Amino acid sequence: MPKFTGAEIVFKVLEDRKVEHVFGYPGGAVLPIYDELKNHASIKHILVRHEQGAGHAAEGYARSSGKPGVVLVTSGPGATNVVTALTDAYMDSIPLVCISGQVPTHLIGTDAFQECDTTGITRPCTKHNWLVKDVNDLAKTLHKAFEVATTGRPGPVLVDIPKDIQFKKGEYKFYKNLFTNGAVKKAKTNTKLVDQLIELIKKSKKPIFYTGGGVINSGPEASKILREVVQTSGFPITSTLQGLGAFPGDDKQFLGMLGMHGTYEANNAMHDCDLMINIGARFDDRITGKVDEFSPRSKKVHIDIDPSSLGKIVKTDLAIVSDVLEFLKIFKEKLNKNHNYLNLSDGDRLNSWWQQIEKWRKKNSLGFKNSNSIIKPQYAVQRLYELTKNQDTFITTEVGQHQMWAAQHYKFNKPNRWMTSGGLGTMGYGLPAAVGVQLANPGKLVIDIAGEASVLMTMQEMSTAVQYRLPIKIFILNNEYMGMVRQWQELLHEKNYAESYTAALPDFVKLAEAYGCVGIRAKTPDELDEKIKEMLATDKPVIFDCVVDKKENCFPMIPSGKPHNQMILGPEEEETISDEGKILV
């Protein structure tokens, strides 16, 4: 059997796993791998400007394509710089394979140059990690890494490869289906539990579907069947931030996003329902609000591929361990068999429930007071949506007010079109994520709806976009504040705006030109449409500086420490937040 160097083995694994793009940054501990890069034309390396950017770009790539993202970094600071992205992927269940270089094995533990305990540092923020000490273990370990990242609940993994292992020669074998008979063996959905769910549905008068990122992770077919199931049932449906797009955002059964900045109708329906069917969501604190008053009178059903998520935060009445797609297939079949118990054959059954929902809808909780002189951020997102909705558009965001406005006012009708940092709430996510999304979807429109504070955290990745001719559009809602911080300071901290004002912002148009891309600025509502059209017509990376109202707050909002049915709908309803509530933000 022929033998290969460790560096060659890395690429043989990548080729066998059909990897097309690797996001990375070279350094001493991975130079043997970079030496080998020239011999593998099928794999394109994307040179980022910071390892965090590599991780977020790989996340965007994975989230929009359904394939695992691959990251290559050097030892020491190269590895530590990617920790934020690994943690982000871990929180949001994004499949990443991170390959890191390490100092030679005989130097491990000596505080050598650019040495750190990479596996120790990344253990809490990866599904699993490995330090390879024998070149003959390298192939199996890397193949195992890809399978761990993509099976069960997806997530990031890391393989740490000492420099001497990259030079040594060992055998190569393609390992496949390593977990067919192992601990990660796919659990079969218990059909008897689905029968129990049907029985709960028969008794229900105020049911609701509550869906999350697990539907997206299960693939486009899961979203397709979800739509069929929801339409068959006639039930209302809501979604977490990460689940947007799994069900059409413009469908009449969709109540909008729920949670801290969700719609009035979605949150009240969740509070008042008698049956909650949670498909692929985590009962995150941003969703539940005050846990002991969360949907107090409902039977709660939780379907999730991860058994550890079931009953972790909210006590459930029925827990089903299942891949979402597999569950939905079984559920659809059983719904059709029991259609006599659904509203299709009994039109009056859900009438009062929908009448109540329509009353909540009339509150128009996403409404805002527009202006003729200054651009309101909500209006900017609405115009962006109207001018792009007929294209196959992919949206990324940074984190903050702009993220919530994007979730509220941009409607997603397809899965894998919305990439945002949910669990970790990582400022700086959106721009490098857009780079990864554009590489995964060439020829498609990719827009990062950004805040001026967030986008500056990873602005250097505009250079990456320019180098690889990626025509991403950075649409900045510029209010000259760390907007969400300012909002919390206003509502929770007696208007003490400590350090939330960005006092020395760059001229984003000139900055764009310095990077070699296009800069556009809009200051008034009258010129907004024309400027957006100019952005869309530009076949180059664009930084769009949309100057918006500096003091606009993001509503509706569940005040911290309050249950779902106690929402603030606008500035006129602002109230003093309790000390207990302040702790929870």
C-alpha cells in the first residue's frame, strides 16, 4: 500500500469528502499543508484576513449550502482567533470542520513558540476534537471529524495536527459510515409517540406549531413537508430567529417570529395555546421570557434530534427524539389518516382560535411612525425587501437592532436564505458569513444587513470579497450608536449611555473606495429606492451607508422578567424594568 505524507492525507480526505472550498490563513505550523495545496486544483483556498472571519465564512457557506464548512488555521493565535466562530457554530448547530496546526509533538507542553492547548481550549465549544499524534491515525480521525460534524445535531469539530505529523508518511484509507453501529447511530422515530401526539391534537382547540433551526438543518425536504403539514392541519405557526424561512414568511398561517422582539400575535398565541408542538427549537431564554410563566396552560410536545435538549429548560408533556425530516414524514402520514379530526372536516373547530389571533394581529405590532425627512430603519429594511423579493436573495446580518429589524420586516419564503448569529449573538458575523454564502451560491444576490458598530469588527474581510470578486452588498443601518446597547441603557439603566456612542466612525463611502469596492450613501427617504437600485445594479462588492434615525428603538419587546403576554408595543408604552428583569438581559 502506498504511503502519503500527513499533508497529502489531509487533502485526500478533503477530496474524498467532496470539499470545494477551504477558508484559511497560513502560518508556520500549517505550512506543509499549504505546500501541498498547489497539487489539488479541485479545492479552492479562500484567504481571509482574520481567522474569526474564516470561521464565520465557513458558517455562512455551511448554512446556505447544507455542506460542512472547512477551516484551516495555524497554531497558537491562529487557533484561538477561531474560537469565537467555533462557539457560534456550536450554539447554532452549524457543521464545521476546523483543521489546526500544532507545534511538533516533541515540543508539546514546553511553551514553544505559538503553542497553546488547542484541544483544551476548544473542548467546550466543539462537538468533539482530536490531537493527532500518529500519522497512521490521521485519515480515520479526519473522516470521523466530518461524520461527527454532520450527523445527529450538527456542529463544529476540530482536528489538531502537529507539524511533524504533516511531514511523516502513513497509509491512507477512505473511512465511511464510521458510526453505523456506534453511539451516533441514527435513532429511529418512535411511531407510538407520534400516535400520542395525534391524540393530543384531537383534544386541542388552540394548537400552535413552534419551529426552529432544526427544521433548516434537516434539509430543504423537511421545510417542504412542514409546509404541507401546516396547511393540512390549519394550525398557526411561529418560528425562532434561526427557523425563519422554513415556512413561508408571507403565508397567512405564519404569525411571524416569536420571542423578545417577536410579534404580538405570535407571543400571545404561544402564551394562550393549549397545545404547543415544538419542532427543532431549543426553548431558548430569548423565546421563553419568564420560564415559570411560559405558556402556562399548554401541553408541550418537543421534537428534537438531540436528546439532551428535551426537558432541559421547559418541562414537556411529550418528548420525541427524531430527525425533523423523519418525524415530519411519519407525522404527515398520520395526519392524513386522521384528517377527520382536523379543521378540514370540521371548519368550526379552530374558528374561535383564529378569531382571537386576528384580534392580536390588528395591533399591528410591527408598525412604526414613519418620517418624510429621516430614514427609519424599519422602512429601510422594508424597501430593501420590496426591491429584492423577486430575486433569490440570501441575507446575512450582524447582531443588534438591525438584526431584529431584518427578522421582523424581511420575509423569508425559502430555507437556507437567512444566516444570522443566534445563540452566541456574535457582532461581526454578517460580513464574513456573506463571503461564505456568496462562494456557495455564485450568481445569487447576497446582502449583509449590518449595523455600523458590528460591521467594523470584521470589516477587513471586505478585502477578501474584493480579492475573490464576490459582489456582496453590505447594507449598513447607520445610527452612530451600538443600537441595542443604547436601547437597553435607555430602558434599563436610566438613560446612562455609557460608551455606546460611536464617536469616530469612518466615512464608509471612502472606506469602500479604499478597499477597491463601491460606496453608496442614502440620507433621506426620497433617495432610498434609487440608491438601493444602484446597489443592486453594481456587479462589485458594495458598502451601503444608510443613515437612519439615531434614537429609534426596536419594538415590540417583551420586557425582561415578564411573560409573553406582557409586551411593550412602542415607546409610548415603555415602563420601568424590575431589578430582576435587568439581570436577565
